[in-house]
Amino acid sequence: MSDSQNRQEVVKVNIFGEEYSIRGYADTEYILRVADYVDKKMREIALNSKNRAPHKIAVLTALNLAGELMDYKDRDDSELDKVEEKAKGILELLDGALAESG
């Protein structure tokens, strides 16, 4: 592992109008890409939902992302390890952000 993989990065991101300080071992660019993806998904779901409560939008987004993961699994099990690793990274970032927003 390189030095950048051995230390946690702290990156400020904005998801659905809220700022979060994300700590993780992933590089800054990856954290920003993940946060941007989650933000876009939340905004997409909010546009199509009658419920505007941010915590409900977050749960619907989590379900949507889990559904995407399941679709990938069904399509190509040989790629599952890569997808699960990325999903684990996303969940760790979300857990950290939710704990800090507390």
C-alpha cells in the first residue's frame, strides 16, 4: 500500500444540500465521485417523490442503490467482488457522514 492508502483522507462534500466531512482511505477523487453520485440519485428520487423529507429521500436512495447493486450481481457474478467492494466503500462513507451529522 502506498502512503496515501495508509492514511485517512478528509474531504468536504455536499449531498442534497448538506455539507459532510467524509473520512476514508479512498483517494479524494473517488470520495468526490461517490458523493456526487449519491447527490444526483437523491435529487432524482426527490423529483419523482411526493415525500420531501430528506431522511426518507435518503432511505429511498439507499434502496435504489441496493437495487442497482443487485442488478449488477444478476448480470455478471464475475464482477460482483468489485461491485461489493465499491458498495462497501459507499456504505462506510455514508456511515461516517451520518455519524457526524448526528
